[in-house]
Amino acid sequence: MDELKLIFASNLIRLRQSAGLTQAELGEKINYSDKSISKWERGEAIPDAFVLKQLAAIFKVTVDDLLTSHDEWKKPGYDMNKKVEYSQLSIILCCIAGIATLCLLEFVIVWIVIGHFHWTVLFAALPVSLIVVLVLNSIWYKGKNNMYIVGALVLSAIVLVYLLLLQLTSNYWQILLLIVPAELIVFIAFHIRKRALKNSHQEQENEAQK
């Protein structure tokens, strides 16, 4: 019982402070004195079930939350997954910005050394960035939307080859015709994979039923 009092006391302190309430203000909400609140927070007593329900309603938690030990209290309504996703997106954006910066640096160096600029160097940042995004997306988001990333990567790679040839030799615009079949191959390849996975799941279900 003493351990339960201490657990409740710890939870009550964290919740009250998180809500920005003083002991007196909390007491007013449940028609108790600040002395009673202080007594509960010192672990000397625990309120009855009716008061526990009142407190749970005020802090938008369950009674079980009030009486359960928490190694790290999580503020109600706070989703840790959102923080993780936000951090991962920040990393991806930082990688893209870093690649773009390196390409811009190379562009400036070539411009200074040679005396004229090759703007295709800047476009090279796009396929390289998409490769990084593809890898990170496969790791963190289990390949969700990879088809679109690969499609964009193939498109940017073909355009980059065309631009490089345009700078070095003549205008071989026919290379751009490869975009349509290449994108079609990407689309079909990803749907074959999904179909194969679906069939595999169906076979497992059939075996389980047998």
C-alpha cells in the first residue's frame, strides 16, 4: 500500500506541474484543500475512488494511469511517433541540402578553374539525392512510396545523361524516348513484387486452414 501511495504521489506531482496548477488550484477543482493535495503528494495518503476519477478527468488520463508506475511520464496527447517521423524527415532534408551544397561547390570550383560554368553539375544533385532518399525511405518507412522515388530516379538519370551528351556532343534528343519504357518497367516491377507478396500470404493462410 505504501508503494502505491508513492506511485500515486509521483504521478500526481508530474501531472499537476505539467498542467501548470498549484496545489491550491487543483484543490479548488475537486473541492479539497491544498493541505490534502500536499498530503497526497508526500505519499502519506491516497484519495478514494471518486476523487481518483475526478483527477483522471482533469488530467485526461485513466485511473489506472494514476496508480501505475511510469519510468518516463508522457504528456497526454503527445505522440512519440510524430517526433520520430519529424526527426527522420529532418535528416532526409539535411542530406539533400548537403548533396546540393556539394554540387554547388563543385559548380563554383569548375567555373573558377576553367573559366566557364557547366550547369549540368547542378542537375546531378537530383539523382544523387533521390538515391539517398530511396535508401533512407527503405530503412525507415519500409519502402513505402519507393515506386515513385525509383521512377523519379530513373527519369532524372536519363535526363542527366541527355544533358551531359548535349554539353559534350550534339543534341541526341532520342535518348529521352527511353523515359516511357523505363518508367513502365519500374511500374510493372513494383506491381510484380506486390503480387508475389500477396500470393505468398494467401498460400500461408491456405496452409494454416489445412
